[in-house]
Amino acid sequence: MNFATKTKRIRILVWFIWFIALLVYSSPPTVSVGNDSNQPLLMAMVSYDPQNGPLFPWPPRYRWKQQALRRYQAWRRAYRRAKWAAGWARLALGGVLTLAQLVEWLTSRQQHYQVGALPVLYALLETLQVRQVINRHCPTKGDVDHGTVAIILVLNRLMFPLPLYQVADWVGRTVLGSILGVPAAKFNDDRLARTLDALYPHLETIWLEVVEVALRKADVDLSVIFYDLTAFITHGRYAHSEQVEFGFAHNTPMNKRKFKLALNVTADGHIPWLYHFLPGRTADQATVADNMNHLAAWLKQRGYRLSDTLVIGDRAMLDDELAWAYDQHNLRYLGGLRCLKTEHKALVTNWTTAQLEAFPLEEGDAPQYWGRGCRVAFQQGDTVFFHKGLVILSGPMRAPLRQARQAQLTALTDQLTQLRDKLGQPYHRTLKAVQKKANGLCRLSKVGDLMTVAVYETVEGVLNLHWQVNQEALYQAEKKDGRYLLVTNDWSLSHQEMLSLYRAKDGVEKRFTICKSDLKVSPVYLHQDKRIASMLCLNMVALLAYSLLERQVRQAGVALTTRQIIKRLETLTVIETHCHDGSSLRRLTPVEPEIARLLQLVAQVLDDLIASPIISKMPLLPPGVDFTLSPMSAPATLTC
């Protein structure tokens, strides 16, 4: 204590208090002798016996005053808060505070969830019973069933294709978590991979059941089927893969590993039907016989007459043996024929251009296609049989071919001119050296066989180079421009029908384009064959939903593709508003009239599809049917 600032009286009082305290603590305690004298007592401690009453008898036993005070204070706080809110409300209503500012003041946070075409596509997949079929074949004890995971993957392929490790983030940005009642974090890449593993043993059965539901509900016509193959490029080593291999495929590099997809597509709506997952080295023609067996077995099991179905393929999928096989299966076919035999080549060049142009295959004053019928001979063993042929002259094909040939002749002429300018220079001084270089230029050019090149020495001993176009060879080449041969075993088809049906086979090419552009089957991020096969099956389910929705909408009179529908509906968004009091509100963003009309149309289309009877003119799938019809059904080469 600083005594310099205290009075004398204060200092005496302080010392007196300290003296009394020292005296009290230094005096020995007084111990009473009684029955409890054997129990030692602690100095400066008070013992308490509850039987003797309360230790402090003067406070009240129940503190009702404190409880009342606390309730009163809580009521006062609530009253002040309500009065404060009412004041802000009066300000807002009076125009001092805008309603938007009031909402912002009351809002804690807002979240936007994408809706887009998800309700439409989800309802379509439920109509196709995708979830039920998968859960029936792949039961699980997990908290998320495999059917739900498969639905998520299919929707992702249709809406915004992503690698597996990014699917959970995409689900979190959509309303799928609320619709399915499953947090987005549940759809991590490990769970998705486990679903792919679980699907693999049942891929063929799952696909056949789902596609059959679609065919029956939409009552798809199976009288005309297109068949073709495509290749999907992969990236990486795939050292232990039996499916991803090097092989030849049109419009794909030879130095890239790939796998192939063989697909049957209906002419009615271009609905994908039976498909095959094939190794990258598989030749197109080698798949036709197995595909024919599967088609015939499927149609027979459902009561179809095989003669009612026409299979249309590319010209790389027909030869003598396959033509004989079509007859044995009683299947009709239509396809182009590669003219490898002399008699087949003679059929293509049998008529002059004028003779062909006398028989147009199109109506109007300016037809672009002409053709004449013929009989095409095939031989199987000692048996010779004939099918109906049609030699076609295509104007749209002929003009580009001739323009390309002329450009190639011009390029070869320029190269020979440059070679002639180098005569007499080093490496160009001998007849043998110049002749070798000229032959090399002709050999590398696609039109080298149309050019006649001569190297000679003049009388003065000077080297000279001369060339000219072989007019007879050019005439024979131009005679084949735009010509090709169609063959069918259906003699009832007219020439116009053969041409129109064959030109319509680009429907399967369009499905391949959708797989590669919209669904993004490639690039493939998976490195196990079974997971690649499972993911391909889910992509085919997505393609089935894509094609079916497009077919139904167009039948309703709206010429829109499924991609265009998804694009137009992508502005649909749900805004979730969270307030400070813990409440939340969900509302859909304003819908434009055009989008509302589109939604009404799609809803009506889906209602008609849902209300369609599950049993149509096609019999139901017999229980216990085994679809394993060929070695292609083995796990290494899955067939569906």
C-alpha cells in the first residue's frame, strides 16, 4: 500500500484490521468433548449435518424470485425483438426500406440447384423400369441400391457426361439429392465402381429386359433393322485388357487402341436394340453371322416370323457365305456388295452412263439417282444361287470423286514438272535415276496408274521427261464413279424401295454420332474390361432413353431432338432460400411460355407412354430363357 496517498486515520484502521486477523488465525481452536471426540476436526473447517437443518437458515428454500426474474427478462427480450421487427416492417411499408432489402436482411443464404430436363429423363427411366430391373438382378444391403446408382450414371451421361470421380459434385449441383433422398457424397467414385462390378455378371439380361420394355410400351416396328459397327478410341496402355486392342476401323487411327460396338437399330425411331461389345481387332464381316443367330433366336422366342424382318447392312458385311446364311435363317436382307469377283465387277460396268440415266430412281425433272436391275450369282460349295441386284449411279457421289481425281492428277503433274526442272542436276543426270524417281512419284499417287511417264535421251544426248494422261484408263475409272451394287434376297422390293431403304441406314450412324458426341462414350477412363462393359451398357441405356424420347416427341408433331429438348430446359432452376430463424423455402425460377408449352407436350408424351399397356402384340419374355447363343456371350466378349 502506498501510504503517501492515505490519511493517518486510514492507516491506523488498516493496521488494526490486520492485527485482529492475525490474532484470530494464531489462537488454537476450541474442541468440545463429547460422543464424537474421537473424530479429529480440521482447523478452520465447518462440518455440516443435514439432520440439523439447513446450513444457512435465513435464505428461502425455493428460489422462486430468481426464476420469475429470469422469465421476466426473457419476455422483455422477446418483446424488444418483436417491437424492433415491427419497426423495420413499418419502415419497409412506408417506403424507407424496400422489400428486396427486407428479404436480403432476413435471408441467411441461397442455394441454386439445377433442374433442367432431369424430371423428364428421370420419369422416362422409371417408365422403362431401369431401377427395378437392376435391383432385381443386383440386390445389395448397402444404404444406396445399385439401381439408384445406375440411374445417376445414366442421367449424368445424358445431361453432362463426367468421369466417375466428378459425378458426386454434379449430383450436389442438381435436385437429384432431394428427389432420391440420398446425399450427393454417397455417389463417390468407389461406390460407382462397386456398382459397375455388380452389374457385370448380369449385363445381358438387364439390357434385354429394359429394351424389351421399351419396345413393348412404344410398340416399335421391328420389320426393318439396321446393323453396323463403330470403334471407340481409348487412351493408355491397357496391357492386360482382352477387349481394348489395336485394330482397323474406318476413320480411326491405326496406332490407337480401341474397342468396337456392333449395334442393331430399328428403322422405326432408330431405337437401339441388340448390341455386342467386341475387341478392337474384330473384323466387321466376322460379326454378321453371330448377329444373325441372335436376331433369329430373339424373334423366334417372341413369335415373330423371320421372313417379316429385313436386315440392312453395309457393303463390307456381305459375301457368298453370308448370303447363303440369310437364306437358311429365312431372314430378308439388303446390303451393298464389294465387287471382288470378276462377274460382280462386270455387273457394275455393264451399262453406259446414258443407259443408266434412262432409268431414274427418283421422281422429278432433275433426279440424282439412276439404276438398273440385275441378277447376282453366289456360290456355296457346288450350289449356285441368285439374288436380286440393283446397279446404282449416284450423282452426289460421282461429282466429288471426279473433282478429287482431277485434283490428284494436277498434283502429280506439278511433281513431274518439278522433277523435269531438276534434270541435269546432281542425282538427276542418268536415265536410270530419273526413271526411278518418276516411277516413285506415280507409285505414291492414287492416280499414278492413269499417267503414262517416259524418260528418254534426245539426239543431242540430253535427258527429257514426258508424261500424259492415259485416256482409256481415265475413261474406265470415270465409268465406275458413283456406281455401286445393292443385293437383296427379297424379290418383292422395287428398285425405288431398295434405294430408299439403303440410304436410310445412316440411322445407325446417327446413333453412333450421339454416343461419341453427346454421351461421350470415349474417352474411356476405366481400365478393367468388366467395368468398361458395364459402363457401355449404361451408355446404351442412355442411348435408348435418348432415342425413345425423340421418337415419341416427333410422333406428337414436334421436330426436336432429345439434345435440343435438354438444351431448352437447362434454364430451369430451383432456388433454396434459408432464413435466420432456420426456416427454408424452395421455389422454381419463372418458366417462359415456350418452355411451359414444351413441358406440357413432353408430359403428355410420357403419360401416353406410361399408360401404354405393357403387353403389346409381342409376347412377354418367357421365364428362364437362356440368351447364350454363341461364344460371343462369354465374359471376355460380352454379347447383348
